[in-house]
Amino acid sequence: MIDLSEQARMLVVPGKGLLAADESTHTADARLASCGIEPSEEMRRKYRDLFLAAPGIEDFLSGVILFSETLGQSANDGTPFPKLLADKGIAPVVKVDEGTEPISEKSKEVITKGLIGLPERLAPYALEGIGFTKWRGVILIEGDKLPTAHALVENAKRLATYALEVQRAGMVPILEPEVLLEGNHSRLRAKNVITQILKTTFAALHDQAVDISGLIIKTSMALSGSGSGKTDTPEEVAEGTLEALMASVPKQVPGIVFLSGGQTPDQATANLAAITRRARTASAPWPLTFSFARALQEEALAAWKGKDENVPVARTAFVDRLRKVSEALST
Ligand code: 13P
């Protein structure tokens, strides 16, 4: 019998965190295009190779979240990406949701797809020895109107059903109810919405009798909306974020990881440092770490520009950022 709690704790060991490299094909192509790179399957493979085959990442990464396409691809030297990671002692994590769709006609709010046929999709991953999966829900803030109670409850229910199926398959679920940074809202509003979606998610987990000692929560930081014109200090972010987590996440949860959500690499790093510092002072019950995509990748992508000759300098930028983010966990 697999001890899911022990397995979950492997992702949140001191000094290490996760790289989210699970951009869907559409998002990966957009990232490439924004760096002036013509998207193709081969360029997406090279994009993944840039990060996953970078020397020394195992010093800072406990896991890497992968998109399904990447699972079947190989590094430049022919090693399949999941094996490349496993050989370095880094856990491959698979994104198993299938993106979002409008929650109802004309609604701006979305719900995550992918529950239909989920057990059948999970079975081969478990057989391949994959121990972790991720599911992302998306919560939009618009003034006091959004999110609606309906969006909160439906997203929470799907997160809980996903978690139940993943645990049944013998893997650890990572539940990511992302509260988007986009909007004019205040930091206080973000804090309250993070609290609401996490409380609603734990109520749904309870209803479905999910083992909350065998899962990881991936959350947004409590930040003023990107259109608010306000830049929060790291101390403000830490205060709001810890208040939200303390009010909503039971102490049995083995770990909490943060997404970067569109913050600059420096902002995400400084905010993570302040959050973990405050968590230590407050004796928060869970280990906290990073699970960033953009904040870890941005500088390396800008240096790479899709050119083989730029790979070494781009990888140096990536590993430098990993080092800074890892150091942020204990400074
Ligand atoms: P960002 O760090 O870019 O927000 O991405 C994290 C993630 O996993 C989004 O699903």
C-alpha cells in the first residue's frame, strides 16, 4: 500500500520546489511566438529540453509538471523526458486536466474539463511509475460580482472528484485553484477569494471523503490585481497570503506550493521569500515552496530565442533563477 502522505512530502523537501513545464500546446506555442520563435512540435521539444536537460537542476527541483505531449518526447540525447527527470531524482508530475470552458453560455467564468474518462487516462501513468498529477481550476475576480458562488462550488467539486480518482489510482493529486491576477481588485479582495475557494475546496474534499493528508495544494499569492495600479510590498503579500492559508488549509495537508501567476521573476522570488519567512515566524503547519512556470522560465526564454547557440547562456539564466528562488525559501 502506497503511503500517499509520505509521497506528497517528497515534493516539499527543504530548499527544493517544482518547475511547472506543463503549458498546453496552445500556451507553449504562444510562449515561443512571444520570443520570436516559429512554433512547431520540434520547437516545443527543444523548449522542454532547454529546461529539463539543464545541468544541475536537481539541486533545486523536487518535481517538474509535464504536459502529456512532453511525456512522449525525448531530450536531444534521445532519453525520454520522464526518464531523464527520474534519473536525476526529480519526480515527473502530469497535468491531467483538459483545460477550461465557459461555465455557462455568455459567462466569463470557466470550469475545468477532464473528468470524463479520467480513471482510464490515469491507469497507464500509474503503471509507468508516475506518482503525481495536477489539475488546474481557474477563478476570475471582477469587482464584487465574480467569482459567483456557482463557479466556486463547481470548481471545488471537480477538484475534489479529480483528487479522489487520482488517490484511487495510487498517485498524489496536486490541486491548483488558481485565482487570476488579472483585474482591478485589491489585495484584500484577492485574499478573501483565495480563502473562499480553498474553504469551498476543502468542504468538497470532505464530502467526497478524500484523504487530505495525501494531496498538495497549489495556490496563488494574495496580490492586488494587475490592473489595480498598485504594487504590494512583499510583507503585504506575505501577510495576506498567510492569513488566507491559515483560515482555510487544514494542518494535515502535507504541503502548499505557489504559482507565479504573471509576476516578474524578481517579484515572485521576493514575495516567496517574505511568505516563507512569515510562515516560519508564525509556525505555519505546512512546508511551503514554489511551483512556478513563467517566473522560472521568462529570463531563459528571452536569452534562448530558439537558437541552439544560445542554449548554454539560457540554461545559466534558468539555473541562476532556480538558485535565487531556492534561496528565497530560507532567507
Ligand atoms: P505560473 O507560475 O506561470 O503562474 O504557472 C504556474 C502553473 O502551473 C499554472 O497552471
